[in-house]
Amino acid sequence: MQRYSGFGLVKHALSHHENWQRQWRNPTPKKEYDVIIVGGGGHGLATAYYLAKEHGITNVAVIEKGWLGGGNTARNTTIVRSNYLWDESAALYEHAMKLWEGLSQDINYNVMFSQRGVLNLGHTLQDMRDIQRRVNANRLNGIDSEVLDARGVQELVPIMDCSKNARYPVMGASWQPRAGVARHDAVAWGYARGADSLGVDLLQNTEVTGFKILDGRVVGVHTNRGDIGAKTVGCVTAGNSGVMAKMAGFQLPLESHPLQALVSEPLKPVLDTVVMSNHVHGYISQSDKGDLVIGAGIDGYNGYGQRGSYPTVEHTLQAIVEMFPMFSRVRMNRQWGGIVDTCPDACPILSRTPVKGLYFNCGWGTGGFKATPGSGHVFAWSLAKGQMHKLAAPFSIDRFRTGALIDEHGAAGVAH
Amino acid sequence: MSQSSSQPNRLAQGGRVDRTRKLTFTFNGKRYTGHPGDTLASALLANGVDVVNRSFKYSRPRGIVAAGAEEPNAVVQLGSSEAAQVPNVRATQQALYDGLEARSTNGWPNVQRDLMGSVGKLGGSFMPPGFYYKTFMAPASMWMTYEKYIRKSAGLGRSPVESDPDIYDHMNQHCDVLVIGAGPAGLSAALAAAYSGARVILCDEQEAMGGSLLDSRETLDGDTATRWVDAAIDELASLDNVTLLARTTANGYHDHNFVTLHERRTEHLADVAPRVDGRRQSRSRLHRVRAAQVVLATGAHERPLVYGNNDVPGNLLAGAVSTYIRRYGVAPGQKLVLSTSNDHGYRAALDWQEAGREVVAIADARDNPDGELVEQARAAGIRIITGSAVIEAKGDKRVSGARVAQIDIDGFRVAGKAEELACDTIASSGGYSPVIHLSSHTGTRPVWRDDILGFVPGDVTGMTPAGGAHGVYALDAVLEDGVAAGNRAAEAGGFPAASVNLPRASAHRESPAVALYQVPHEKPTLRAPKQFVDLQNDVTAAGIDVATREGFESIEHVKRYTAMGFGTDQGKLGNINGMAIAARCLGQTIPETGTTVFRPNYTPVTFGAIVGRHCRELFDPERYTALHEWHVEHGAEFEDVGQWKRPWYFPRTVNGKKESMHEAVARECLAVRQGVGILDASTLGKIDIQGPDAREFLGRVYTNKWAKLAPGRVRYGLMCKDDGMLMDDGTTSCLGDNHFLMTTTTGGAAGVLEWLEIWHQTEWPELEVYFNSVTDHWATMTVTGPEARKLLAEITDIDLDKEAFKFMDWKEGNVAGVPARVFRISFTGELAYEINVQANYAMHVWKTLFAHGEKYDLTPYGTETMHVLRAEKGLIIVGQDTDGSVTPEDLNMYWAIGYDKPFPWIGKRALSRPDTRRVDRKQLVGLRPHDPKVVLEEGAQIVFDPEQSIPMTMVGHVTSSYYSPILDSGFALAVVKGGHHRMGETVYLPMVDGKVHAAEIVSTVFYDPKGERQHV
Amino acid sequence: MSDVRMFDSRPATAVDAESPLAVSNLAERARRSAADPGVTLRERAFLGHLILRGGAIVLDEAVREVLGVSLPARPGALVHDADGERSIQWLSPDEWLVIVPEGEAYSLEKRLRDALGDAHFAIVDVSGGQTLVELSGPRAREVLMKSTPYDVHPRHFPAGKGVTTIFGKATAILRRPDEDRWELVLRRSFADYCYRWLVDAGEEYGLAVEASGR
Amino acid sequence: MFHIYCPYCEEHREEEEFHAKGQAHIARPADPDACSDAEWGDYLFFRDNPRGIHHELWVHAVGCRKFFNITRHTVTYAILETYKMGEQPTITAESLARGEKAGNVQAASGGQQTVGASDAAVASVKGAQA
């Protein structure tokens, strides 16, 4: 693998950039692999990378029906944080956070992980109770997290309307300094390049059309480029997981919904942190390019259309202008949608399935991007060892039958 | 032709500007003049302003390239005051007004002498695509510092830092036919649809309707095309089934023919909306259009050719040159070289020459062009160099020459020696790209057509393309196509097709265009002078080449790796060229390479317009009870509960000092415990339930039993979801055997009503029962405290005797002369009466209570006191003490669970799942801090072993915690693992500040455990 | 149905009553009305509002007998009695809104109940929970277009129609009793919000407010 | 934004008036106590979530407050049919796979015109099924 560095860049400039190597090969599928990862998004590529790097399993294919990182990896608002309420979630996301912190160096690809901090605003008394509960839990779980009052919020984000005049005045926030944003495409490409250099075959434009199952055990996949054998198959297909499960003959407790996002035109630096509000319902950060990157809510219906309904965008911008009245004259450049697979308890599924050797990693809902390194890391361990990693174990499909949900909705109840 | 001295490039005649009036404006602080009818771009060109900006990545000087929405360079900061700042305005779409102030968005210290420019020149070669991904990685700790500087050098304009002085609004529109674009196709489509009788909306993004006809060389009925445009618009305006929306851009095309139109109502007048007759008007208006049918008449954008240094100011689109001359009376230079792959480009040369300027040469990529326009150029004596193209522009801040050479398109090489022609302007035309952005928004894939060298819209139900939008370019054909589209759309809605008297347009003989995108250079792409594809994002042909070499083979990868098409112009000029270059690098055809999906918006729209009037006080409804005004007058502090404004507490001012919340709440609590208090409880949800099966229904949706509740009695009930988790609680009263009044939590009101309906409508339609919300009909006043009976007795005819009117009874009678239902239920643990009257009379009753309550020191209290009092009694708040993972069993409310009810009520089955049977579930308990002065933090986490290291094993958290004035100590409710079996044990609460509180697990009832006080 | 408890919510002797828009102080705004208003807004407070639930076949005869009009069975239909003072409007396949002059609601409910006997139906008095606001003037339709996504074009919304729909961020019943007037039935707790919305939306057309009399 | 035909109000209304309530035709088990934990879990949480034809429950929340069913394509978002509670769909993934004509797309009664059921929409549905 060509190593990237400032020095290398100068060298390439002198040769007019004619000697850059491919970042990954375009291989012909083999007949059989030790492990097949279905889905070449961030999570799938990270899984392949860690399988090769940490477990020495390099006879691996990542099968992607379109282009690498073309699903939710390319469509999210890139927020990375780990201040989750429940122990199980917090442990998994914090595991990811620690990997984020050294990721660019590990994969020699600058994913531009910017630890500019994330604010989760509270606008009601119940919001503040929930924030205190979460922050207290975070601290005892070893996650950096603090409660700010309205003045503290105003100091961090002077341009936000923290006055009492707001319809829902800001009462305070939780603040995670280590949280931030990253460059989404680079995460996929960096993992792809890393996995490829360790021998993983990245098969793009290759669509899995079915699973080969023998005596209840997966032995490979059918694809539009022929059958490919494998002892172990990990399915990491986000919004399409329900469709993949159906191919394998079982159902999942998932619904795929449109999740929309939008960006403004590029602006000079104006917002230095990530601001999220569940109550007025919008979140915002500014990309390095200058765009305000704004997240909207999930549309209520099932949808695979990579677009959602316009009122969702309206409500989101109402929330943004409520928090930042000065952005009223800023202009929205582009909106788009991803397909998020949501679980009833707003937590992912990392699990064995009724088919032996077939594992699923899905259900990340709106939390997928931030988990990418952690998800890939523990899923690779699970595939390599044939048993679920201890951080993944609570996220089994079984929980929907025993009732042992990890309800991240929990923090948002109704108030009297 | 002579020219005005102040506007060196303004022609003496021609165009649609009013030369009799002058408008003054400033650009980068310098004063200029223009005329009504100008855009900022045409006025800048008239004044000979070449450099309008610096480029994003390389800081290269940039000038105006286009005349419309596709302009990538002339993106300026507008605004004469801080609050009126608008970032990133396209000068080509900004009408000039007197006093306009604009600045370049990049360039330091200014656009003329930009220091970054030299960095860009040197650094340009060190900044290939993916530059950032390959650098700034060491040391890891430095990234945040690197990023700070990267961010500073990025971005275009700046956000204002003051609130917007303007307002915006929405208009919901419905029509049979929406025609987007008022060029020849759109006008004729609108006429046809209008004559058919359909409701028609015609919108156009430009300052004037007419589209390409506004600067056309063609005649209609032997007269100028604009004459027909004016007549057509007059005709449409006279029809009452037609709505004309000028300055209105269709920016988003959503599902089922929902289209958003952005109407700029005042941006052509000033940077802050002027008042009309003293009244505010919206700066812009967003029309939310539901159209039965859409006619897409959006025309086409011209593609530039991609050659070396094609970004130097003075390089323009050929069509833009014509537009500036014919529409604005501006010739943006003196000596023109035209490089074209088609006949249409020739119009620029002809217009240029007719404007009295010199056409140095036309480089035509075709070997034997012979169309009518070509002949005209020959006849006019213009030098035509066939089989050639401009391969490189010369110059720095303005074009100084063009290198023209014979080219071999198929071999992608320069075939002869280049000739350098002195000129100051290079116009280029690579053909047209239909404007398919809107149809792409719907998710349909565009379709490539080799015959027109462009993508046309894919199929969209209810959408008909017309004219240039699907590759029909000849004017006579466009007009007919428009009529056909208008009729097709109208007929789809059941209207009869109509005939339109179309004007005569002459047909032209054209020679076929040749497919040319990137022009070859003597040097290979990577070594040639920069050939720009996406000017705004500084994406070059070499960048695309490098991306494909690095394995980025999907067009989406190429786009993302190079940032092509991610600018504010969304690649209107560059995307097809970029795709063609990527296709060539990959050895594929363009359709094999694919296209990218365009997303809304077509052109950027201010947040304000999208928000409309849903901001400030109208951001979200404030719901008021019938007593709201009294609360305001009596100084209440309010709490937001859902959309309701509820009094939180009523601070008194004593000796000029306003009470703190703590003081007010302590006073209110003691008033209720020792005297009498009153709460406005009107926000509780109230549902009237009638029908012979009402009782059966209650038994199915509540966990407890309802079979025997007699008329006149009230019962508390718990409601679960079928996963066994508590969703709401409240009391329900039996009004008659077939008649109940259910109350819900304030936040749960709408949800519970829908919950009842969904079960009734989908599962048990056979049950005869009706549910109706009466939340707003009744006002509810809770009079509570030991003195409540005495007070109420003064103004009611109801027998309040404790035997006649028991706890959990309700009675009817008059209170303060108003018919009332009074419920003896208590959320405070004290004697309590909930008085319900029709809301119109609530204020009278409330005031009467206060008139009589003075002697009892009747004390109004708010939600905070309510919370303290109910918590002292161990009464839960759903959503505070529960969180969607709590069962009635977890709350120790076995008394409210009818395990043996005949119907398997909602939530029952789930209680016997393995996880709900666990003995170490988190269970609701009371906590008494060892130190009574301590008020535990709500949300504090609980551990059994405070000595353990982090991460600690947490076993629960505090859900409610207050200081109790009556007990003079802190107390709390909490959930603790296995808590019901841990009474008397000590738990620990490690706090953020390092303190660790100890507390004893106790009963949830802290006050009056036997419940005697409410039974008095 | 005998097992339902009726309740006459009106006091026997007059007491001060406050409509849902009392808090909005219409009288104060009325003094600042535009001279040549494009839209005029008037509250018709204290009317009797009843919700009538049941099957159309069950209810029709009783309604005819008591109100003298036949039950509007078509979705969206709104009918008035002969003198135009009483109306009944389709809200859903088993739900109608009856609006009558002040003081008539209770006796009307009683007469309907008597006429309906043992049939399965429900009647609920919601007079205190909502109010009626009337819009008129040449620009009234544009004010509505700013406020509701429902199509208010005369071709689609003729006189004699009424619908429940979105109003700003609230819900309202929108009716067109005749060619010249629109009516909004607003929930009490949202009434002030809707009123403020209307004032804001109507400002550019010139707005007149008529304070309500009884 | 969807334009949805309410089978009770008998006209098209804007999506803002409606709420989606998930997969349609999920009946609560008649005897929950006889269900295994797995069966109960399936009833509560497990859904088809198809990429293609989806029968789903909606409520006309700001309108007649009635629940009804929509048959919708989850990729094109074309609404092929809306029908009342208690009724069965006339268009299903299977019926479309069998290639039944667009004529069947129209529901039978009461002007319950289906939305987007043009030949093109149905063709696109078929295309997505293929």
C-alpha cells in the first residue's frame, strides 16, 4: 500500500500525479471465501478490515450491490458521540469512540474526525431530568459528559438564541467534549483501502440475490455474478436488512424508514460545535467545507426511496431557525434521504440468526455512522470466534422474544 | 456604436433595460451605475468588472460565465446592513436595484490582489483530489489546529449575525396543471391548458417571463419574439383560471406531484422588504403546490467546452454572450473567439458582430458545418476555422488570447499546430443539457439520448416534459410541443383539448452537432494547463483523471472524491462534462457511467422561506386553559408541558422581593397541607365514553377491573401497551351505566384517544362504544387542603358531608351558580375536590372561589408544588417515574392489576415474558437520604458499592426528588434493581462533583402512609 | 340511552362568561382595524356545539324530526336549517357537528335522545371546548391558502361544504356556509394561537376585527 | 409529500393530515395466554418490511380520525390502493406478479379511486418486482 503523507504528496505533485496507485483493486470473485460480508458500507468495510487486521482472516469478500459506502455512510450527518443512556449502548458506542480517536492514523487515511463537542439541548424540565440521568450514567460508565445550564450553553454557542423569549427556551444541555463529526466518505474509503491492502476482495456492482443454505447452515451466497461459497456470512446491509433476512427465510424486528438531511450553501465558519435538540427537533453542525449540515427526523412510513416527505424538512428548518434566528437568510442548498432500519427499542441488532453461520449486524437506525469502527470491530471478533463479542451479546435478536429490550427511547417519556 | 463612458461595455441600444434611469450600486465598495432591467451580473459586465470572485480551492480569479441559474462564479455577498446580509447570491439572478451593495465572497485582502492566489498557483499542484484524506494526519493531536485553518479558507459568503428583519410566508396552491417555465414551450402549454378550462399555474424563475425568447434572434409572425411573449402573457393574465407567478423558481419536485415554488417578492427591490401602504409584506413566499399534472418546460442549459485555463475571466458561455448583448445591451468585451461544437453557438458570434464588436474567429469542432447560421456567419465575413477548437485560453485576470488548434476528437489529440489569436473574450458552446433536475427529484432516472447528446427526464406519473427540457430545440417544434403537452396534461384531468393559434416560426436547417466535452491539449490531461469542469469547486479534468486512476470508478465516487457538482450550482454547467470525462477515462459510454441523482433544491432557498410563518410566536402553538389570563395577571411562572403553558409556581413579592421558586413552592406546599390550595388542572385529557360496551372496553384497555364501578364512583386506572409497559394513567368516573369520563395525563391526551380508537376500529369494531374528547370543554379546578370543604361549602349546593360525598365519589350541583361536576379525587393526599365546569364559566367560578377563599388564604399553586405533594404520597408521574420500560408490577401496583379478568387485557401477556418475570427488575421505591438536608439530584445514578472503580455497576436512578416542607427533609422516588425486596438497605449515589450520597430504601409513601387525610 | 348522564352546563342565572378568545382581546384589536379591509374576522362566541355519533341510518330520522333537516350523509356536507341559524356538518362516517344558537344545546340533546330511544348513539356537548370564527372579505380565501393545505378554490370548496383539516400547526374545522363567508371552528386551547395566526396572515391584505357580541 | 385518498372522506388529502401506523392486517392473537414467548414477540415486533408492495395502516388523524389501509410501493412511493378497515386489498405483490391488468387496480365501490394506479405506475411496480 502506498503510504499517504505530506511528503508523498509533494513527490506526486512533481510527477503530475501520474503515479497514484489504485486505492483498492477491482478483483474477480473467487469461488469461495472464509468469510463473506454482504454490504460494502462503512460497517461492512470496517468488519472486513478488522477481520484481516486483528484476526488474520484475509480470505474475505465484501459484496456490494452498488458502490462502496453508497448507502447511509454517504447520506448521514456525520455526528459521532457516545453519551448513550443505557450501559449496553454506552459501552458499544464508547468502544467506537476510542477507535475513532486513532482511526486516521490506524488506516493511514484522514477521516477528519473533529472532536469539536456535541451539545444535546434541554428545553423542558423533563428534558433536564433526562439529561441529568444520562450524564450521571455516562460519568459512571467512564464517558466524558457534563450538564450545562443555559448560560453555559450560550458561552459555548454565542450565536444561539438562549433567551427566555424563545417558544421553548433553552434550559441547559448535556455536553460531550470528545464527540464531534467526521468525513463520512473517507471512513468508507479508508477502511476499503485498508482491507484491500490486507487481501480482502471488494466486489462492487455485485448483488446478493439469495443465500445458499444447507441443513440450516449457510454455505454461500447467490449473486448476479454467480454463486460464491463461504463458511461464514455477515450481513451488514442497513436499510435492506429486512429484505436480506427474508431471503434467508426469517423476519427481523425492523422497519426501514426514510431519514432526511439537508445542507446549506457553504459559509465562513460560524458554528464550532454540534448542536442537537430532541425537543424542537433538529440538529446542526458545520462541515469543514462550510455547509451547515442539518438533520431531520424519520418519516413515519416505511420507505426505501432515499427520499422523505417535505414537511419533515420544513419542521427541521423551523427548529433550526427557532434556535438560530440569524440563519433565516441562509439558504438551503440540497436535501436527501437515507434508509434507516429501526428497531422497536432504538438499538441495533448484532446477532446470530436462525441460520447457522449467518450473522446480522443491522438496526442501527439513526445511530449507525458514529458506531462504525466499534460495530465493525466487535462484529469482526464475533465472526472470527463464532460467538458474539461481549459488547455485542446484549444486542441479540432474542431480546425481542424475552422482552429484554435496551430501550433508548426510554429517556423520552411523556410529561404531566 | 458608441458607448456610455460610465459603463464601457454598455451598448447604445438594444436590450430590455431602461437607459433613461440610472441605478447606483456598489461592488467591493466601489460605486457603479446600471439600469432598471439589469441583473447585478449584467451591470458588472457593463462596467467592465472582470474579476468577481476568487475560486474556492485555488483562489484563482474568476469572472461571470453564464447569465442564469447555472452561474458558478459570480456568487456574492449582498446586503447593506448586518441584519440584511445574504450570503451566496448569484449575481446573474439578482435584479439590480438602487443602492444595492455586494461584495465578493472570497479573496484576501481583495479579489484583485489575493494572497491566497499565489498559494493556489503554487499549491495547486499539491492539491489533487483527496488531498485532505492523504495529509494532516501527523501528529494526530494537531488535526484540530489544521482543521481550524482549513475551515477558515473554506466557505463562500458569511451568515448574518443578527436576526432577520424580514418575514416570509407560504401559500398552499392546488391546480390541474402546473407549468414550470415560461419560455416558448411553457407559454404555449399554459395557453392550451388554460383554454381547456383547467386551473393553471405558470411559474418562471427569471425576472421576466419569456425564457429563450427574450434574447432570441428569431421572429414570430414576422415580428420580434418578445412581442408574442408580451401578448401571450397578457392573454394568460386575463384568464381567471390562470395564476402567473413571475420570479418564482420551482425548487423541489416531491411525491405525487407536490412541487415547491419559491417566489422572490421583494429581492429585486431592496435587501429588506419594503412596506406597502405601511404594511409588512413577505420578502419571499413559498408556494406549496399540489398539481394534478405538471408540464416540465424548464428548457436547457448550455454546456461549456473544457479547455485549458477556461476559468480565466472573459471565458463565457456562448448563449450567455447573446443574452448579455440582446437582453441587457451589454457586450462583455471587444474581441471574441468562439469555440463551438454546434450551430447554436454561432448566434453569439453574429450578435457580437451586430453589436459592432470584432469576431476574431469561430473555431468549429466540425469538419464541414453548413447550417443556416454557419452560412450567415460566412456571409458576414467571419473567419471560421473548421475541425478545430480553443485548446487553451491565455491571460490572468482577463483573457488575452486563445490558442486554437485542429483537433482529432475520436483520437482525443491535437492534430495540428496551435495558432494563438489575440482576443479578450472566449465564448464556448458544447451543446445543450436539458434541465432535468426537477424530474430527478422524484427518484426517476434520467435517460441518455445519443441524438441530442443529453439526458432527458425519465417517466414520472402525471408529468409531461415540453420543449428543451426533453431535447426539442427548434422554435416551431417547441411551440407545438408545448401545446401538445398542455393539452395532454389538461386532458388527464378530464378537460377537453384546446387549440392554440400559434405564431409562425421559421424552420432552420441545422448541421448536426458533434460530441465534444473536454478539448484535447498538446500535453496529456495531467500535465496540461488546468481544464476546469466544475468551476465553483475547482474540479478539473485532471482531477477526474486522477480519481479514476485511484480506483474511483462509479460516477458517485468520482463526484464525491473530487467534489464535482457539490457546489451551490449543483453542477448545472459541469456535471455532464465531468461524466463524459470520467467515461472516457474508464473506457465507457456516458450512459454506462450513469448519471447522478439531482436533489432538491434546484436553486438554493432561504431557510426563512421554507420556515414561512412558523417561527417566533407562531413556531408552535401555545395552548392556554380558560384561566390563563388570571395566571398571567397573578405573576405565574410557566412550565411548558407539551404545547400547554401551565403555571409552574406563583412567586409572591414580599417586601419588594420576589420569592425564589424554592420559597414559593415551600409556601404553596404548606398552604395545601395546612390550609387550602387551588390548582388549574384543566390540561388533563378528558374523554367522554358512551355506549353499552363502554365498561367492557375499559376492562380491556386498563389493567384493573371495571365491571363493578357504580355510577357516582371514580377509579384510578393504569394503561399499558401490549409489551406490558405503562403508557398512561388517570381516573375514570362512571357517569351512568353506559357512560364514563376518562382522564389522561396532560401529555398523553391525544395519544390515549388515538389508542382507544385504534383498538376499537381495528380489533373490536363489534363493541358498541363512542369516544369523544372533551378536554377543552371542561375546565378543572382542584381545591385541596384541610380547609377545602369549608371553602367549597360556601359556594355550592352540593352536600359535602363526608358520608354523603365520599372519597372517590363524584357529584353534580352548582358551584358559584354554575353547573358543575365535582370529583373527590386527590393527587395531593389531602381532602380534595376537582371542580369541573364548562370552560366558558371557569373564570367566574375561579374568581368566586378566590373571593370566598381570602379568609382561608386560598393559595394558587402550580405544577412544581403538585409534584412535591404527589411525590410525598408516592403517586407517580408517567414519563417521569416511568420511561417506557416500567410495568405496573415494577411500580408495586399489584392492586391495580386484574390478573383474573376474563378478557386478556392489553399488556397482560407481556408480564409473563422471561424478562418481565425477572426478580431483579428495576422497581420503584422511596429513598430517604441519610442526610435529611440533601435533596438528591433527579437522574442521579444508584450503586450498591460506592467503592468500585469506573465503569460502575449502576442499579437504578432517582426519578423524582424534592425538598418536603412538611417533613423538612429531602426525599426521593427511584427505581432500584430488586428494590421491592431491599427495604431498609442503603444505596449510594456518586455525584459529578465527587460527593457520594447515601440513602435508605423506604416505602414510596412519605407522608400520611395510612391515607387518612384524603378520607376526612 | 337511559344509562347516559346528561348535563346542562349553563347556569340558571346569568354569570360572566368568557369565550375561548377572551384571552386574545379582540376588542382592542378591533380598534385598529383597517379602513378598507381585505379580510374581516369575527368571533361568534357562546354558540351551542354538539357532537353527534352514530350510524347515519340511525340518526337521520331523529335529526329530521328535531332539526327539520335531513342528516348530511355525504362526506364534507354541511346543511343549515331554514333560517340558517342551525347547522349540521358531516365530520366522519359516524360523527356530525351540530351548531345551534346559544342556549339551545341542552334541549336539543334532550329531544334528540328522546327521539333516538335505545339506539346505539352518542351525543356530547362541546360548547365550552370550541368557538366559531367567521372570515369574510375579498382576500379571505388567500388568508386561508396561507393557513391550510386544503384546497379552498370555489371549484373544490363550494358553499355547503365543511372539512376538518390543518390550520397552521393546529387543527380546525373549516366550513363555507355561503358564498361570502368562511367559518373556522377552533378548539378552545388553540384558539388564541389560531387567532394570532390569522391576524399575522391577514395583515398584508388589511385586516378588520369585529369584537363579538352575544 | 403523499396525496392520500381517504376512503371515508372520499377525497384526496395531504399527507400532513395522516399518520402512518405500521404494517396492516396484524391481528392480535385471540388467546394471548396460549402464545409462546416467541409468538408473542413476533406479534409485537417482527414485521415484513418489504421493499416493494406494502400494506399499511394509516389514520386520518386530522380529518375523520378513521383508520384505514394503504397499499403502497415502498420504493416508488406510488399508492396503489386505499381501503377501509375490514376490507382486503385487491392489489398485492402476488397479484402484480401474476401480471393482472391495471383494470383490477381500481377498487370496486364508491368512487374509491386508487391513487397513482396509472399503467405507468403499475408497470413500474412490476418492474421493481422483476
